[in-house]
Amino acid sequence: MAHAEGWIEAYEALEAGRTLPADLLSAVLANRNGLGESMLHWYAIEGEPAVLEKIIGLGFDVNATNDFGRTALFECVVIDRWEAAELLLTHRARTDIRDQNDEDVLAYLDEDGRQEKARKLQELTRRIFQRRATPWFEFGLPTPPWMVYSLAKEIGGSDGSGGSGCERAIFKRT
């Protein structure tokens, strides 16, 4: 699918380190291509990560979806653009947004032959979570068992059996 108006000019300017004129910025933020992709979608799939960082900085919503209901993160992970996926996750891209088939990226990847990609995405998300101390729910992932155990231990019960009902409830959520 083709680029939308202004995308190539904007990408080249960002790549060269130039600031976008206000009218070009306004156009690229609003334009979508024939698949409903934003400039962020397109260059998350096709562009260089350093320029993708600048594109995100223009104000694009990292959780916006295309006409198929897929985010840029969804598309990147499917085609193994892991550096772009990491950058999107760092900017709070979510994994729980469902596409037109009612599948989030992890459910889609969990289909036959894609479990390794699902595990890789979960591990990448976990690393970013630990590095940034970002609340886990912001990534749209369920609270993992290792985190539940850590939370229960921190607030009073190493096995979830001690302390108040709050600790037991936290430990038993998984």
C-alpha cells in the first residue's frame, strides 16, 4: 500500500534531523493510507528505529489501529521487527488491543507455529516493565505469577497465607 501525502517528505526531514513545518506535521498526523495505517504504522514496519522514535515524538498514538484493528506493535511482532516493537512498548504500546477478529497480539501469536514469538513478546514486555517500573497493566498483559508472588511476599506473606485478606487475594488472583 502506498504512503499517504507528506509521509516521505516528513520521514526524510526527520532522518536528516530537521524539524517539520507546522503544516506538514498537521498533515502527517491526520493522514492515513488505504489500509487505514498512520505514518507510525508504516514506518514501524518499514523504517529505521531512530526515525521511528522521532515519529512517536511527533504525537502519534502508539495504540492507534489500522482498518484491521491492528496496532503498529501487532504488525511489528508478526513480521519480527523486534527493535521497533521494543521502542513501541517503551512508549506504552499495549498488547491487549483486539483486532477485527477479536484477537489481541498474544492470542494471535499463540496460534500454531507462533508460540515462540508470543514468548518473546512476553519476555520483552517483562524486561521493559522491570527497567521502567511501569505498571504491568499498562501493557495490557495479565499479572504474571512471578509478580503475584513478589507482591504477596512484599506485603506480608511469602506464600500468600499470612497477613490480611488483601495479601491472600493478591496471591490467589492467578
